Amino acid sequence: MDDPRDIRRSFILSPQMSQGSHASSSMSWAVVSSDRASPNTQIFFYPTPPPSHIMANRDIRDVLASMGITLDDIVFAALELYFPHPGVETREKAEAKFRREMDLALSDPNLALLIYAGVLLEEEGHRAALPNLKASDYENDLTCLIADEVLGLSIAQYIAGYKGLFDYIRYDKAKPGILGTLGPFMDDVIAGLIGGVSSNMYTRAVLD
């Protein structure tokens, strides 16, 4: 039987500008066999062709929905701590502006990846597969686990700068709505999202 490692070696990406190769930034990459590899060839060990051939076009909204986290859930949690402010004097105005700011934020691929990092960490936590962390520590969200809060803070600050941090803390402590039902990572991720979006909502509402 062939060594399974030979299968991995059979897919090598070599930079070239030939027709039919798949583009990566300004550089094109082509799959070549291992016997054509040069010393400078970059080798990517995939058991299948490169991911660009098989990767689905996923939206972070759909990823969250698959976890039971809907946009309506996020809006409801955000409005639990709403307070009247110039430009968002009513709950109805606040909801409309929050949804607009959230759609804008979620259209950013970098934010989507930060949120997805939390999704993957939560999934690994459920499987008791997080490195250097006991399953019981994850399940009890012990104070020694601060990576979740670092992620939440990063998301809030990425969206709204330092102002987003203060709203993140408000939501992380109160845990309104769905925040009180989520796991150790996703409660901070969604609190960070709400905190950043809420901060922008209040700031920009004055200008509308």
C-alpha cells in the first residue's frame, strides 16, 4: 500500500503566471507534481487540491445562525441596555440604527474572522479539545480563562475604538438576553460585537 504521505506530496503550489492557475493576490499559483518542484517551491500539505477549489462562500451571519445565534437575538440583547440618546430617542429608532451599524460591521471580513475564531474555540471547548486547558476550566469559565475576554475586547475595539470597550464591559457584566445562554467564548464575542456596534450607533446617531 502506498505511503499516505505521498498523496500529500502530490499537490505542490508553485508561483507562475501561466494560464489557468488560480490567483492569490497578484501572484498566480499552479499545482505541480513533486518531481517538478524546485528548491524554492512552497509546499502546502493538503490531502486534496488547494482550498480555493473547494472552499464554500460562507457568511458569518449564517455561521452564527447555525449555532442558534440570530441577528434578532443580538438586537434584542443590545436593546436590553438601551438608553435614550440624541438621534435614538426611542427604542424603534435605536433598533433601526443598531441594525444598520451591525450590517456594516459584519460586512468586514476581518471582523468576520475574529468572530469565527470564537466560534472555532467554542467548538473545540465543547469537544474538550482546547490545548493547555482542562475541560472543567472551560465548562466553568474560570477566572484563569481570559482569552475569551481578550477576544471580546479586541472585537469591540476593532469596531469602535476605545469607546467600544466601555460598552463591551457593560454587556459582558450584565449578560442580557442571549448573552446569558452562550458558552465562555461566544458570550464575549457577541458582547464585543454588541458593544462596538452600540458605541457606533450612539456616536453616529447624533450626526443623522
